[in-house]
Amino acid sequence: MKTVSFAVPCFNSASYMDACIESILKCGDDIEILIVDDGSTKDDTAEKADEWASRHPGIIKAIHKENGGHGSAVNAGLAEASGLYYKVVDSDDWLDEAAMHDIMKYLRKQVERESPTDLVIGNYVYEKVHEGKRTIMHYRNVFPEGREFGWEDVGHFSQSQYLLMHSVIYRTELLRDMNLQLPEHTFYVDNIFVYVPLPHVRTMYYRDVDMYRYYIGREDQSVNESVMMSRIDQQLRVTRIMIDSVRLPDDVPDKRLEHYMENYLSMMMCICSIFLRMQNTDESEDKREDIWMYLKNRNDALYRRIRRSVLNMGTNLPTAVGRRIGLTGYRVAQKIFKFN
């Protein structure tokens, strides 16, 4: 058995995928790298994937599929994964060699255990390459460091702290046993990936090392402000799936986890509201009301708590005043959630 299966979703990624793959190869010979070519047509991504596989047989595998979006590529990687653990690394990002040395040391020990740790967590770094800036997102105030722990040991997340796809390494069979499937042709599915499995997680391990380097700044990037506005329907779809996939608090085994997941969903509702407010059309106002009614109809108690939360009170006031507050909320949220 391989220790970790690293899935690298690639869509027209030829100009930057090499650096990503090279960084993963430094993790050792007991890994596999699944390069998922998601129907690339504009460059030689597919040929590069095959070249990498031919140069590293037994470690790198090229998977070619029709275009289905990021979630579809993650699904394809999970279906092929043979590692004890599953980690997604986007093709324009990379892993830190020194940090992964520490992480891999722990993961290798899990191969020998009867009950391996469910979720391994590391820090991630926003690399704003064009600005020469970086922001380290850590969890040292939230998780015990260097030992296995459960939800009862977790501290308080600040508003800027969320588990993202960048920071997590799930046990592969945990994802398979819960039949995790991400929707196709939809952006922002990383929120589902890092949210829906959490009630199935019983044991965790955290290393305070800067494991994942997240490139941010490309004009076509999904977290770019104008792109987020144009894809708001996909943000709404993902939020609905999250509402439907986990019923709070019934499906959650621990109060600390319940509180965290409620805050995460509150953040998703906030982002939906803010971007719909920014569009400033009758249609967008209807969509904003619809997403809130969707939550209300499925979980009225949760709706009332999230609607009254600090994040969402101001962004949903009616009329032009509410829209102005929504724009102010966007600038605050931009700082908190680090998009764009």
C-alpha cells in the first residue's frame, strides 16, 4: 500500500504543473501521484501527464477523462487512489519540502497501525507572487500539536481560521466509506470536500508546519472578485449541497465541531449574500432571498442562528442601505476569508 495518494487535477495546466509535481515527488517513493487531466484541449497538459508517468512508473499515473470540472477530477483521483491517505494538490500550487518531511514521517507510522488517524492537518500559505507577499494560515491556537487528538481537545477557531482543502489530508477509506462525491462542472467544491466529511472524523493530528503553498493572483482564478460574481450560481449550488449533506446539530457528534460547522456555513451564506448584493439587480435580490429560504425550510433553528450571526446581520438589511452595508461587509470578508 502506498502511504499517500496525491491527486493533481489539471486543466490546461501545462505552463505550471511541472513545479507542482516536482514538489510532490520530494515526498518519497512510498507515494503515488495521480495526474488527472480533466479534458485539457488548449495546451499539451495530456502529453505532459503521460511523460511524467513514463518517467516515474510505479509513482506517477496519468488519468485522462472528459472535462467535468475540479470536483470531477477529485472524484476520479479518489476512485483510483491506492494510498492510505488522500491529498489534493491543485496544479498551480506546491508543497513545502521541509514541512512534508515532518508530515510524511507521521503518515508512514500510520501504515503500521490498526486504526490510523482519520485526518492530518498542516498550515497553508497564501502566496501572492505578483505582490511579493505571503500570508501563513496556522492552527496553533486551535489544535494540540504533535499528538493524536479528538474533537473534545479542539480550541476556538478565530474568524480567519477554517480548514481548507489545502490544509487537510484525509484517510482514503473514510472518504470512500461515506461515499463522498463532488458535483461536476461546479467551482468552489473544495468547501464540500473539507466540510461534509468532518462528522465522520474521530481522530486528528496537527503539525505546525507550512505544508501547502497556495498560489493566488491569476486573473482567471476562482477566488478573483469578478470571477466570483460571475459564478455566484455555483457558489449557491455548493452552499445548498452543504446544507443538505449535514444536518446541524443532529449529524454532528461533538458540540465543538457543531459550532465550527455552523460558523463555516454562516461564512458561506455571508459570501453568497455579499456577492448577490454587489450585483445589485432584482434577480440577484430574488436569489439572495431564495438561498435564505432554502436554509429556513430545511433547518429553521439553524437559519435563525445564522441569520442573527455577526457575519450576516448587516449584509441582509433591505433596500439601498442594506446594499451599502453589504459592500462594506465584502471588504471586511475579503480580509477575513482572504479571497482575491
